[in-house]
Amino acid sequence: MSDLILHHYGASPFAEKARLMMGLKGLAWRSVTVPMVLPKPDVVALTGGYRRTPFLQIGADIYCDTALMAEVLERLSPTPSLFPAAVAGQARVLAQWADTDLFWTVLPYAMQPPGLAALFEGVPPEAFKAFVADRRAMSEGTPRVSGPDAGAALHRYLDWVSDMLRDGRPWLLGTEPSVADLSVYHPLWFVSRAGALADILAPHELLKTWMSRVAAVGHGERAGKLDGEAAIALARSSTPQTLQVQQGLGFEAGERISVTPADYARDAVTGTLVGLDTHSVTLAREDERAGRVQVHFPRIGYMLKKEETRA
């Protein structure tokens, strides 16, 4: 039975990236389907309020953000690597660009009326309205690019990525796939599902061939499904790992800390600091349903704040 549990839903671009990471490494994993919109009581029980999709559960340890999930999977299963040695730095930098600039260009482009019509075909109007309201709340305070402006930028980005493939290489950084391929792919996968708006990909034959190659990586072995209640029960019966807090980074073990995404869905998670280095931060939480869980975040892209200790 697999120890890896992916909390996700089918249409999530970042979840597609996570599923492909499992596929590249040939891993078995169990699936929990989470709601697309609030309320998400089972998610909150495990994450403490982080509501982006996906997240990875290993017992009582909850890993948020696909950037951190990639590092965790690499540690658990080093080969084949998401970060081939010859291009490891390039892979991380390109993945960071894809998960931020490219993703936030694709989203307003694909969410124009023709894209919405295709992406939500067959969805009841009430569910569609709930999704729009939920995403509006998640992105509150985030600068929004218009659909035409996003389309102009996306045209250029597609040219740039295509240029990387013109020498005949099979993957963006050479002869081996990496996290860069999966990260650039998932926003374009979202575009490919956006009805007539997917025509923006049509002139890019090299890019489309590369996308087919990435899709063929697959999703690994789906070892079964769980519901949220079962995943919570598993967390409650598990013991989280022991970690250290690195000195000199501005925070001390045992302090009450909040962690908040720096860009969107700025729902803070609060807990006791039990792990910190330049790569990640970990909070321990006590939940009525899940027991003691540890929630892990990458250090890049998240803001830490000391909270007043409760009397």
C-alpha cells in the first residue's frame, strides 16, 4: 500500500503537475478528491487553512505547494531525477518561472468567456457561480492582467519555449526530462482544455510534440482512493517526523508562527515552529479531528510572522 496520498481534483493545473511527478518517478499513490471551492472542512483539518490544490500527505506530515512536493519526492525516490545533476539549477529556475509568470499569464487568458464555456461545459450554473466567487476571493489583492494583455504575453512565451526545442532536444533542458518540463507543461495543458482559445498553440508544432511527450509520462500507479475522513483518520494514527530549526534565520523552535502565501489565497496557517531551514518551514498543529499534524511549506513564496502566545 502506498504511503503517498495526493489531495487533488482532476481539472487543477498544479495537480496535473503533481500527478506527472508521480508518473516520472513511477510512484504508487492514493487519491483523495478535494472540493474545488470552499467550504473544505477535511482540507482545513489537515492543513490548518491552506486551501490551494494539491497537497501531499505522508502519514501526519502534510506538504503544501508542488515546489516542495518535488523536493520531497526526490528525496524519497531519487531516480529518475526531477533535477538531473547537469541542469538542476536551470530546472529549478525554469520551474519557478512557469509556476508564477507563465501560470499567471495563462489563467486570465484561459478564463476569457470562450475558455470558461469550454472548461465548465456541463457544470450547473450554481456551481459555476460558486467557483467564480471562490477564485475572486482567493485572488483578492493580486494584480489582474486583462485577457488580451495575457494573450499577447502568452504568444511571446510560447515562442520562447518553442525556441528551446529547435535544436531537436526531446526535453526543455536536454536529453532528460526534469521538473522544468512538468512545470511548463501544466499551464499549457490548462490552455489546451480552453476550447477555441487553445488555438494559440496551433502554430507551435515542436511545442505540441513536446507536450505529447510530457503527457506520455503518465501519472504513475493509482493505488486506490480514499475519502477525506479516511485520510484524516490515517493522520491521527500516525506520528509526524522529527525536524530541526536552523539557527540564525530569525525564528526559534517552539515559537507560535503563521505562514502565509505571498501571492494569492493568502489564508494564514498558524502553529508551533518545529522545522526551519532555507528550503522549508514546518508548523505543528493540534486538530480536533486529525490530531497532531505537521504542515510543511517551501521557504520561497511564503511569509513567516511571529504570533502572540496565547495565555
